[in-house]
Amino acid sequence: MSLRDYVTLRVGGQLFGVDAARVHDVFHPRGLTPVPLSRSEIAGVLNLRGRIVTAVCARRRLGLPPREEGAPEPLAIGLEVHGDSYGLVIDSVDEVLKLDDEKFHAPPGNLPPRWAEIIVGVYQLEKELLIVLDPHTLLDAAHLKAA
Amino acid sequence: MGYVVDDLISEFLTETAESLEVVDSELVKFEANPTERKTLDNIFRLVHTVKGTCGFLGLSRLEAVAHAGETLLGRFRDGKLEVTPIAVTLVLHSIDRIKVILAGLEQTGNEPDGDDHDLISQLEAMAEGQAVDLSAVQTVEVPDRPINGEIEPAEINIPSLGVGDIDPATGRALRPGEVSEAELEAAFAAAEGPEGADALQPGDIDPATGRTLRPGEVSEADLEAAFAAAEAPDWMTDATPEPVSEVAPPAPEPVKAAAPKAPAPPESAPSLGGEEAQGIATTQSIRVSVDVLEGLMTLVSEMVLTRNQLLQISRNREDSAFATPLQRLSTLTGELQDSVMKTRMQPIGAAWKKLPRLVRDLSYELGKKIDLVMDGEGTELDRQVLELIRDPLTHMVRNSADHGLEGTEERVQLGKPANGTIKLSAFHEGGYIVIRIADNGRGLNTARIREKIIEKGLASRVEVDALSEQQVHRYIFAAGFSTAAKVTNLSGRGVGMDVVRTNIEQIGGQIDLTSVAGQGTTFTIKIPLTLAIVSALIVGAGAQKFAVPQTAVMELVRTGANAEHRIEKINDALVLRLRNKLLPLVQLGPTLQLEAAKDEDATFVMVIQVGERRYGLVVNDVLDTEEIVVKPLATILRDVDVFSGATILGDGSVVLILDPNAMSERAGNMLEEKAAEETEETAAETGSEKVAMLLFKAGNGAPKAVELEHITRLEHVESSQIEIMEGRAALQYRGKLMPILTVNSDFSGLLSAQSEEHHIQPLLVFTGEGYAMGLAVDEIVDVIEDHMTIELSADRPGVRGTAIVAGRACEILDVDYYHLRGLAEHQRHPATTNEKAVA
């Protein structure tokens, strides 16, 4: 039995997990500079302690409806893909879970394509399903274009 | 001549040294685990590469050793031979032998003399599965550090123990890496010598560690030794003669077929005289990995940003006690930044290295004799920029060789020197590096280009006829333009100059050319020294700020209700009247689909020049200028081509950096259509704007006219001051010799004028980059402002055509032609001292 740490987070009510080793930090995406003419998923660029971070909206990326009015301030998790710094903008961060590899399942076959390629698998938690995201395909330009 | 060989060899040495480092460590790994297939494959490949390269460079001794080594490795690989420690030792011996030969090669430029039969026969015996006598192999001590490094390598020659000698203590040859007691003692003895650093013989045993450094190992002491050596450069010439006698007699007992003069340090050591002084200078540099430099650069960039932030904060506080130390910090940061930038600088020669070889191949392939002359190889620029211009440069040299230069026979018939010359030169100018590629070939065929422009539909006949010769020439940079009648193996595919131009413009550079039929073509490239830190204007559009690289901005024009300039509309297209020209405008906000800020805001037009194109970028506000550190955009944003990067401003906000080039493309067809008539060149003024013109008389025929803006000065000198000799004339002007030209290349008028006492000669002085020339005229008639419409095109050089000026038909001077002639005069007697001609 081998355990793995996951940062769990919520986007549009759904519980997601990202391999904790991939998450550099969690921050409030403030001071965003919009990037004109960019894809709709791009929330903008921001200065995170002297680094330029590209913020990507998870809701848009997953094809979910935009955030409601008056919702609490969103958070972002810092990820690194191909040497670039990204912030994935999400609704909230839950806890870090240690999960057993044995409870890990491949994603079901009936997912919409937009989801299928960015999901590594699913954990069956007691209350709900935890969907494990692959930051790489999530933020990869090539995959984004295909989406 | 030596230049090429040296560079090829030194490149080879670097590569080989690196390969051998790997082989060494891999072999050790392999010995520990002989079943590891991957390791063996790796070794085999590396040795094979070394062998191949040696053969290519005609290094027969090296090749023979590498070949024997490779054969043995091949047997291992095929599983036909068991891997024994003896076998591995043997391979290591051959690697060491290679290294020693390389060391000699580096010092003298030639393979040292010597016989490797002892080693090769044993390698072959081993490969055949016969018994091997390891002791038959003359062992050599290997220089203790990477062969190439900037630190001059040195022979291992402890005075008491010659290279490749037999350790008297053990009575057998030492294995590489092995340290004998005697050696240790010798080392200490040497190190404890009275002279301290001076006693440190080159490549000696490292006194700090008391053992020889293994190949690939770099110790602090090694560095120290290098520095010590640099401080006392005498040691090279001191290189003791003792080793000669030490080595010359073949080693005693166990060695049977010892090489008579194994790695021949006596050969190399004494040769370390005069010329090698240069080598000593290089001992003061060390090799640092690019990653470390990049890391350093990033850190400094961050520091600059933080400094900017601090300065901004401090600016808003009057009472700040931080002001003074902050100022100091700011200065230091600036200096640090400069220093780090310097570490990124590389001589442009690095990008030229492969050109001599290329030219030689081309010369052979095309059957033309070509000389390549390089000047200013030492001119430095950022290595990132260097990488980016390497290919365009190669392409242009290839073009010059293929299209520019005539065949040898043709040249001889034309009375030109049989050898065509391609001259590369580089120098700094402001924050730019200027690179020239000049050939003395046939020049561009203007008539053919005109036809081609029409044929390709790039412009109509009427438009083409109105273009000056230079403007016609510039069409070779247009997309899909190629004049080569036949597509050769080398060029003529019609993508060349277009791609070159695009590449150069992408890094904020400019390219231009001048060509004189029968005399040659010169391409001039101007590129910024670095891309990492640029000065930028911070502008506002919509509610956002953007940075525009200052290099692209020619001027700022304020427009709006109360301003002198007003934006006007033609259909939907915006234009600005600027000094009687119409400037097409691009609105930043709408182009970026930004929500408009308040309309009728104070508006600025930034006049932006990108290569041939000039346009105005309409912004709401110009806020600041700032030195910005360019950071690339994340991959996910690369499809947004209007931004070339992003940066963090002093206030901590992120702004996007506009790419003026992509911006103009985004702005669409409007620009393309206008481009032809809006180029800044003179002939574009065929419209009805008034132009200030100078009327003068010179030579026979019609009065002549030239646009006043082309003339730097009018001078009146005494004719006797002009020196005329051998069909050339010159004047000492402002401390320099300025060539004097006449409109008909005939100096008889000048000569006869000289006989007249106190005859005053009027001169029109034209200046260009680093040169000036004077055009002698008979009489200056008038300066007038008039419409200029060229009505008759000219049939001879130096005249653009005939136009009616002030009611009289005047010949309009082709300034470019005289610039070129002036330039050619200057180039006839260049400073030959710092040029190196290579075949």
C-alpha cells in the first residue's frame, strides 16, 4: 500500500485533487493584468513575489459556468509546467488528503472530452468522488487549443 | 590563415574533451557493471564520434588510437570478449593517450610526434583475444584538467619525473589516476619550493591535495594554480628543459616498446614562447556553465525590479531616511547588472566560426575563388542575440557567394581581381551592433528586380518606375521574392532574404542594403546588443498599461483638440498629417479589443518604424519611460503574437510588452497598401507635397537639384586645398581625409580651378555612418521649396530623373549613389592592420 498526498479543491461545487508535490503554493490572485486577445481561459498575468504568473481560470477551462455574484474571493494554486509559472484559479482549497493508491480508479469512459483528457483518475471517498487533475494537460497550450 | 585552423581545432578540442570526460566516467561505471548495455553503447558512440572527427580534421595519430580503442569496444559490445579489468585499463590507456595527444595539439596546433604502436598493438591483441602484456604499453600521465578549458592546460612534468616515465619507486608504469608515493613526494617537494607559486610547474601535482587530479576533476587549487600562473607568466618560458632528457631515453625495464618520445612535452614546452602569451592571458578566465549565468541574470533582473519598486516607494515619501542608502543601492544594482550583462556577452566571431569553412565549400562547389575577410570578430553582443543571428548571417554569406560574386572567369574578363571578396565586419554603435556583409561582386540587377516586382504583382509599373534604385533593391526583402534565374543547390528558393529580414526584425533589428552595379552589394544589419533589458515607454490604452520598446519608437506626436496635429479619417482608416506626409494609424485600444476609455482623451501618436514600415500607434497616454526586464510569456500565451513578453513595473504591476512588428501586421491590409507610398524614402514624395530643394550647377547639361534634407553641410573651400591624384580627390576636413567627388567623375574642372588663385570651390557635404564625402559643384544657385514630380526617368547613374523645379527642368541627384561612391572611396584604404584574410 502506498500513500500519496493530494491537495483537494473545489471548482463549481465539484471536489478535485492535484498531486501535492506539484503544487508550489496557494495564493489570492490579485492585481491581475488581463491579456488582450488571449483565450478565454486566461484570467491574466500577475506578479507573485517577483515572478510573473499566468492565471488560468479553472471554471472556464472545465467549461463550468462563471462564478456567482458575491461568491468569496477565489484562490489560486501555483503550478509549474514546462518551466512556466501558472496559477490555476479555483473556488476554494480544502485539506490535504493522504490517499491509498489502491483506491485509485481510471476515469470512467463517459466523460465529456474536455474533462477526459485532463483527468488522471478518480478516488472514491466516503462522501463523494475526488477527481484527480493532471496539471500538465490542464495547462498545456496544445491541449488547450484542442479543447 | 591560422585563425581558421585554430578555431576549428579549439572547437574540436572542446567537444572532444567533453566526450572524453564522459567516456572516462562511463568506463568506470562499465567496469563495475559490465552487463550494463546502455553504458557500453554510450562509450562506443562517444569514441566513435571522436574517431570520426579526428579523421575529418586529418589527425592521423589520434584517429589510429581511437580506431583501435573502438575496435576493442566493438568486441565487448558484440559480446565476443569478456570484460576484464585489464581490458578496461587498456581502453583507459588509449583514452589517456588521446588526451595527451590533444594536449600537445592544443599547445602547438599540431599533433605531437610520437609512436602509438605499443598501445595499438596491445589493443589489437586484446581484440583478437590474445594474451595482452599491459606493461608493454607506455603509460602516460594525463593533464589534470579538461583539455580545452579556458585555463591553459599544462603538461604533467614534474622535473624529477618525466611524462610517461616509469615510477622509479615501483619500477613499473603508473596507471592513470594512480598516485605513486614518489609522485606525492615530488609534489610536496615542488610545492614547498622557495618560490611558492613559481615552483608550481604547470600541470603539476596539485599541492593542495597532494595528488594528481583526475581528468575531469576541477579543484580549487587548480584554479589557484591557474591564477598563480597568470600572475607569473614567466613560467611558460621557464618550462624546464629537463623533461627532454628525462623522456627521451625510453623507460627502463618493463616497457618494451616504449614510444621514443611519448607525448613529447619537450616539443610543446619550449614552443610556449611569444605567441603563447595570449594563451596565458586566457588562464584568467574560467568556464562557467550557461545555466549558472542565466541564473545569475535572472537574479539580477529580480533585483533590478525590486530596486525599481523601492525607488518608487521612496519617491512618494519626502522624509525618507532611506533615500541616500537607497540611491547607493540603486547605483550598485546598476553596476551589478552591467557586470552580469557582460558575462553574457560573446564575441560575434563565435557566430562566424563556421563561415570560413562554408565559404571554402561554396568556393569549391560554385567554382569561384572567394576570399572571406572578417573584421571586428571581437565585437561583443548578448549570446541570446548571437544565437538568433547566426542563421541569418550564414544565409547572407551564402547568398553573397552564390549570387553576389561573379565566377572567376567573368571577374577576370571584367578586369576585377580573380578572387571575389566577402567582407564581414562588425562594430558597436550606441546600444546596437552593426554588422556589414559586403561583397565586391556584380551588384544587384536593378532592371531585373523591377521586372520581377511587376511580375510578382508586388507593385505596378508606374509605381516601380517612380522608385529610386535603392527602393527597388529593397524589394529583395519582400516575401516570396527571388531573382535567381536558376535555383541552385544553395539558394534561390525565394525564402531567403524575406526570412532573414523577419528574423532580424523580430529581435528589434533593422536590415538595409546598398548596391552598385559592377561594384558589389553591402548589407547592413543593426541589432540591439541585448534583449534582456530594454528601455520602454509605458503607454496607456483603454484602462490598461502597456510597454513599447523604445527602439521602435521614432517620435511622439501629441494630437487632440488643442494640439497642432489632428487625426483625420479616410473612410474608416485613420491617418495623421505629419510634415506633409500621411502616416497610417493603428489604434492600440480597438486593435486589442479593449473597452474604450473616455473618448476624446488626450491622445498621442507614437511614430513606429519597423523595418521598412512606418506607422502611427494611437494611445491614450504616454506615462513613463522605464528600463524593463523582459520576461517571456508562458507557453499558453504564445499564440497572442502582439505581445513579446511581460515585465514588472516599479509599482509591482505586470505590464505586457507590445511587439511593434506583430502589431503592424495585426493592423491589417491598410498598412500593406500604404506601405509602398509611405516609406520614408525620398522618392515617395512623388506626391504634391512641397520639398525644400537645393539648386546647383555641376558638369554640363541641365541644372541639378537635390533635396536639402540629404545635405549635411555646404562648404566653401579654396580649390588649392583639394588634393588631386590618380583620378581621385580628397580634402582634409575636420581632421580626416574626406573624398571629393564630382558629378561626372572628371577632375579636370577642379584641376583648372586650382590654377586660379583663391578660387573658392563650393562643396555639398554628405555624411553617413562614420564617413563623410564632398560633392564638388560649380555653383550653388538657390534653395527653394517646390513640388517635386519626377517626370523623366534617368538613364545614367547618379541621377534619379528629371523634374520641373521652380519652372526649370532639373536633374534630381541620386544621393544614394553618391553615398555609395563615397563609401567605396573610404573602403579602398581600410585599416588593414586588424583584418584577417582567410581563404
